[in-house]
Amino acid sequence: MQFQSTRDSALRVSSSEAIVRGLAPKSGLFVPESFPKADLENWKSLPYPALAEQVLKGFLTDYSADFLHSATAATYGEAFGGKAGETVKVSDGVYALELWHGPTCAFKDYALQLMPKLLVEAKKNLGRTETTRILVATSGDTGKAALAGYADLDGIEIEVFYPNAGTSEIQHLQMATQKGDNVQVYAVEGNFDDAQTGVKRVFADESVAAELEARHIRLSSANSINWGRVLPQIVYYISAYCDLVRDGKLTMGDKVNFCVPTGNFGDILAGYYAKQMGLPVGKLICASNKNNVLTDFIKTGTYDARRTFYKTTSPSMDILISSNLERLLLHTSGSAEKVEGWMQELAATGKYTVDAETLAKIQASFAAGYADDAAGAAEIRARFERDGYLCDTHTAVAFHVAEANRSDAPMVVLSTASPFKFPRDVLAALGETAPESDFAAMAALTAKTGAAAPASLRELDKLPVRFNTVIEPAEIRAAALR
Ligand SMILES: *Cc1c(COP(=O)(O)O)cnc(C)c1O
């Protein structure tokens, strides 16, 4: 399997190369040039690690079978407490795919517990000996998941940039207390887009690459612009489908809808890839918060980022420049030239409009909607009081949008974070007065609901804070050259 760039139809690289490089030249993103078929009949009763091995095998054709077997077994067993891909019933025909049973309590662990192993192996496959310096822009959850995945790995350094005051107290402490000799964490003045744009600029800066190369260091990315981030997420769509078949909720071949709380479009894109592999998916429903640039795009074909940026109670979705949409544009338009044109227009004017044919293809697979903070809070309360199901602020956005898009097909809502990662907002949504501190709120949430807070979150305030540097976006370059 070869990988091509969203902005250059001539370029072809191996999967190892795509994972090591992270970003293609001219800021393009790597995408698979074709999709292996999902063998659902043979996959339907596999445990999660074995299913992951099968899915990866189809794309990572230059990795050894032994490596893929041991890496998936090591990643998706213990670390997820036996709950990888856990799908639970919420109400009739509505299920939650709970993706927060990993070490950092958000779905990003699925990719970031595996990707470090893929990167180290890719370097071996390519015979490369340089140090890899990973730069991560994060709205909150990616940073911790990446730090946890890459800490103390040989030949790897990691630097994380998050928006100062843009994360919850828990998210901030998860990053600021990270252990490891090869990790560095910076708060950046501004919002997530400022941090992400600053990091992308460093990746595109040839003088940075040249200076680091002289020191035998190469930059790479752990953001979902790296193909190695998107790939592991395909697995849980297939796993959820197979679980519903196994439990008699579904007959093999029947369609399922997935509703995905979306920011950078990585998670929902993995669902599209599962569909391209032959998974019977009806609609992929893109759920946004008040930063609803994707809702408008999917409904109209015009992507217009020139709008107010809102800080919401679902901070990991507070994004106006949704990077992975570029990949979908290539698959649906089939033209790297068109994609490059739209992306240049976006950079220059803040907006672009796709052609009618491309929009029709997007609308054949996707629906969209959004929920503001009040609608999300009402959803948290309704799901808890009516269904006995406790969800976080991001998942609540998806539950709200799922309701407006119900059909006869079962609906699987991707539950992307533990409610204990955002305890104050969840508690307030349940009608309680939230205490100032996240830690007091966690205890109050347990008292109110009977649900136990994950130990890794409860004990955070006992760990020493290692990082408290605040920088301007313009200083990201210097930090990257450290
Ligand atoms: C990152 C994140 C999202 C958004 O996922 P994308 O892949 O960026 O669309 C949703 N919910 C939570 C909890 C997240 O951490």
C-alpha cells in the first residue's frame, strides 16, 4: 500500500515514510491510495487487539506481521482495562461507544498508545538513526495522550503546545505534571488555532528543518495530521459494528449510523475510512459545538472560518480550522489540484466553496448538526435522568445532534471522554452548584451519580507540577529549535 499527498498527485511514499514524515511537502497530508476490504465475516468474533491487527495489516504493508501482532496486543489489552471498544446501550436503538477507558481518559489514547510504537518501528524499517522531535498542538486531550505515549522512548523527544487558559484544570494538570526526561510542555497565548497554526508554520519552515538536521534531529507530528493517528481509530467503528451483530442487535449487512463529536475531523474521518473498507455505515453525523463551521460546510459546501471563535464547555472541539477535512476533500473530489486551490484560498481569504459534485459526494456519507453549551447541558441531564447514562460535555453535543438525526437504523454515539475530565460542567449540567476546583467537583459528581472517578484523574493534584512556561505563538519556532 502506498500513500499519496492531498496536494500532490505525483508523490507516493510507503506507510513507514508517511508515519515518520507526518506532513507531506507543501503542507499536504498523506492519505492511502486505496482501501483494503473489511472481512467482517472473519473479523466479527475477534477480540479487539486481534481486530486491530487485521485492520492495520491492510494499510501498513511494509511492517512485519510479528510487529503488528505484538504492538496491537501490547496496546489494547491491559492499558484499556479490557474495555477497548466497549459499546453500551443507552436507550432503544441508541448506543454509546465508550472510548475513554485508556490511560488518559479520552479517545485519543487509541491512537497515541499505538503510534509511538509505529514510529519507532518505521524508523527501523527505513534504517534511520536520527532523533525524532515531535511537536504537538493540542486543545487539551491530545497533549496528555501524546505525552503518555512518547515519554521516555529512545530516540524520541516531544514538545506540547496548548492554549493558555483554553483547557480544563484537569487537562492542564495532566500535561503539567507529565513525567519523562524527553518531554516539554508550553502554554501558548491565544486559542487552539493560534497554537496549531504556529506549529504548522514551524513544520513548513525549511530553515528550522535545516538547523535541526545539522544536529541530527528531525521533526515529526503526533497531531491527527499524521496518518498514524487516524489509522488506529478505524478499528473501533468496525469493532462496535461487530459487537452489535454479536449481541443480536443487528443482522450482518444492516446499516448503522455513527454520530461523532467533532473538532479537527480526525475521528469522524476514521469512520469514513471504515465505510470505504466496506463497513455498512448509513450516515456519519458530524456533531459540532457553537464553533459550527463544519455544520455549515456539510450543509452548504462553503467553508467559512471568518467567524467568532467561542470558548465552550467542550474545549477539545473549539476549532475553526479543521485539518483533516482536507483528506475528505481529496477522496471526494479526486483532485489534489482542487484541494490545493481550496486550501490556498482558505489561507488567503478564510473561506472556500467546493464544487457541487464534491458536495454531493460528501452529503452522501455525512450529515451534520450542532449544540451550544445550554443544549449540551440539557442533554447531560436528560441522558442521566431518563437513561441513567452519565456522559461528558463533548459526548453530550453528539447525543443532542444524534437525536435530530434518528432514523430506523441503530445509532452509535462516540463517547469521547470520561465525564470526570470535565467534572464542573457535568455537575452544573446535573443542576448542582459546582465547586471551584475540579477535584472537589469530581468528588461531588461521584456523590451525586455513584460513578467512580478514574484513579489517574483523582490523584493528579498530588503530583508535582513540572511545567509552567507561557509563550507567544511567535516563540513556538524558538521552542522547536531548543
Ligand atoms: C479531540 C476530541 C474531540 C474531537 O475529535 P477530532 O478528531 O478532533 O474531531 C472530541 N471529543 C474529545 C473529548 C476530544 O478529546
